[in-house]
Amino acid sequence: MDAIDQRIVSCLVTDARSSYAEIGNAVGLSAPAVKRRVDKLLDLGVLRGFTAVVDPEALGWGTEAFVEVHCKGNIPPTEIRGRLEPLPEVVAAYTVSGAADAIVHLRAANIHHLETVLERLRGLDIVDRTISTVVLSTLLDRPPTPEH
């Protein structure tokens, strides 16, 4: 990925609806040249797709928490993922260093819904215990940029 590719990705992160011509004007290429580079970036997996950025609170999912998940025994990450995937409130999950086996990011409609989700999470047969932290406000939430 060269500097022009990085600038193309920056344009798409800023506004994924930008036309190839608009991006070309910003990076000094023709629209067909930008399309070829975007196709290459998709093939390489640098770009994984294009999507709308949605405000979860506007959709009624304004309560969120991060949960440390401590498993019973030595559970492989693929099994942890398999148990978490059916829970629609799990928006992300990560293996981590430290005492926890995983950190899970949950979104729910309200505190009651969050409590119900936590009960379902704790009810999984692989889970020994959880430690939850409810998010009060978001201080910073930015997409990755190729310059960093």
C-alpha cells in the first residue's frame, strides 16, 4: 500500500459514498485508476467493504457495557466465539491478556435488557464468572485511518 492508496482509504473513511471521480480529484488520479486501486485494496483485504455508520442509540440500543469473561478451564477462542455469536447483543469480542479470557462489548436497549443479556452470558456453560463495566458516555470513537 503506497501513499496514494492511503489517501484513497482516507477519502473512503471520511465519506464512503464519494465517487471515484471525487476521490481521483483529491488524490490526483483518474476515476478508472481510483477504481482499479479500490478493487485491489478490496482483493488484498485492506478494505473489507462499505457500510453505513449507524447511531445505535437512534436504533434503541443506547446502553452498552464491556464485560470481562472468565471461562471454566482452558477454552479455545473458537469455542468462546461460537458461544457468543448467537447473542445479538454482543457487538464485539476479543481475546485478551490478563486474568480474563475475553472482553465482550454488549449493546442493549436499556439496563433491564442489559441485565437479561448478562444473565444469558453468565448462563453459558463455559463461563465461570463475569465482571461488567457499564458505559456512561462515549468520549472518543473514531475509525482507523491509514496514517496511524
